[in-house]
Amino acid sequence: MRIIGTGSAHPSLVVTNKMLENFLDTSDEWIVSRTGIEQRRLISSESLEDLAVESALKAMENAGVVPDDIDFLIVSNVCNDYVTPSLSCVIQGELGIKCPCFDINCACSGFIYALDIAESFLATKDLRNILIVCAEQPGRMVDWKDRAQCVLFGDGAGSVVVTKGDDMKAIRLNTVSKVDPLWQKRAMQPTPFLRKEEHDGPLVMNGQDVFKLAVSSSIDDIEKVLSKANISAEDIDLFVLHQANIRIIDAIRHFSKQDKSKFPVNINKYGNTSSATIPILLDELNREGKLKNGDLLLMSAFGAGFTTGACILRWSK
Ligand code: UT7
């Protein structure tokens, strides 16, 4: 496969750390030093579908394709207003594309999982272009009274269009069933026969456990994709990593022994937008002309599950 277009979209509301100080026992200094986040974008008047559609249209325009050129749509999303139908069904009509579609929920690792599915589909089916949309609103999942959580997240969407090609050099997905460190349940409709208690509440996270799992599993994934592709860390031009915490990115950087300039970040502006962080960052790099033909990108993400994924992709747009 080959990426031929990128797009992203952000809510209009910018929420700075200073704004959070108004209702939380926190400080700009704590948030910046512990996470690298200075501000985030949060949904206010717009909807998640709006962001998904905007980022997808931008990716199609960037790829030079029209809706009729898209043969499959994959959406990565953890939660949205609809339980059913899937977010992909909802936005497919608005985008004016006519093709099969489905959602995946692989939490923050969703973009890497979607790339792998797209790669397999392109290899085995008669498809021209696949649109991948990662649209997330973790800002609607967290408890805004819990300072250890709500400061971390932002809402947003990032999209790519992929086509047949030979740019995927190696990919590794991994899932280890560990629910405790990061989960959220929502109550379903009662029945006259229900005999169990249901839990309906915000995201539950053990930050330190997630931190440790994130660093160890990302390092493991990165070692494995480098070895699979027979490429050394020195040969990687950019490490486009999930933007969850600057200290997690720094830990991975120290392990790789590569220069800081190879680790682009935008977590300061957007916080953790779940599976959208990597396609949003990719879109920024693409539009700022920071990606050169032939560049080798290593992407790596981790999230609830515990799901992780990493891949090495040559840039040849
Ligand atoms: O995509 C996956 C999503 N999740 C993650 O990536 C989370 C990964 N984990 C992390 O990023 C970090 O563990 C956090 C940023 C969540 C927390 O950082 P930490 O260095 O692990 O802090 P901590 O949990 O050990 O808390 C240290 C102190 C505590 O106070 P005491 O008990 O020492 O008095 C917390 O109550 O910092 C306090 N604290 C805060 N203080 C000011 C926690 N959150 C805040 C806050 N402002 N927002």
C-alpha cells in the first residue's frame, strides 16, 4: 500500500491549561512538565461527524481523488453518539461515497490496525483506493472533575487515502487482554429479567500502569518491526509516535538512541486524541513539507485493551 493523501480537522474551541485552572486543582506548570500538553481542542458546537467528514474531504482533496474513487471506508473510533449504525455508515452518506464500510475499535492503536487491514484488502480484493478516518472524542469519555485524566485528552480527526503500492516495509500488531489499567463501561437498557448491576461512568485509568505498559510494549514493537524489515533505527527518518505524553515519547527516544529532531510532536497543541494522533501529525508534516519522497517513517501506538501496533512505511506521495 501507499499513502496518497492526508487530512485533519479540529474543534474550534481551544482549551488552555490556564482555563482548566479555573475549575480544577491543577496548574499549567504541572500539566506541561508531566505531559507536554499546553492546550487541547474540545468539541463544543460541532459534532464528531463534522470533524470526521472535514478531515476525510481534506485527505481526498490532498490525494487528488473524488468520492467515486473510494472503494472502501474504514473508520477508527472508540465512542460517538450512535451505538448503531457505525460512524462509518453515518459519514459515508455525508461524504457522498458509495462503498462498503465499517468501524474498528482498537482504542489509540486504531490507525495502525486500520493500515494493516487496508494493506490486506488492497492485496486481496479488487479495490482502487481506501479511505481511513480516525475520529475521536475522548473529551466526552473522561470525568472533568478528575484532574489526573481530563487534562490529557483532546478531540479531533485525522484521515488518509491509501492505494496499491509497496511502501509498507513491516507491520506488527499485538493485543494482550489487560482491561484494568484503562476502561469505560456504559449502562445498556434494562430488561425485566436483569439480575446484575450495571456500571455507567467515565473512563477509569491507572495512569502509571498505562505509562509503563506503553513504554515497554512500544519499545518491543519497534524492535520487532525494525528487525522484520531488516532496517536499523539510524535508517528511520522520522518516528511518528502516538501523542499521549511527551515523557512516553522521550522514553522511547532514549531507548532508540536517535536524535530529538527525528521525533516530531504536536501533543502541546492537541493533547491525546486517541487513534487520531498519528494521522493528525502525519497530515501536519505532509502539509508543512516535512516529508520527503523515500523517507522511512516508523509509526507506533498503544491503547486500551491493551492494544499496540507499529509499522515502517516509506513516504512516496
Ligand atoms: O492513550 C493512552 C491514554 N493514557 C495515557 O497515556 C496515560 C499514561 N500515563 C501518564 O501519562 C501519567 O501517568 C499521568 C500524566 C496520567 C500522571 O503522571 P504521573 O507522573 O504518573 O503522576 P502521578 O499519577 O504519580 O501523580 C503525582 C501527583 C499526585 O499527587 P500526590 O498523590 O503525589 O499528592 C496526583 O494527585 O500529581 C497529582 N496530579 C496532579 N496535580 C496537578 C495528578 N494529576 C494532576 C494534575 N494537576 N492535572
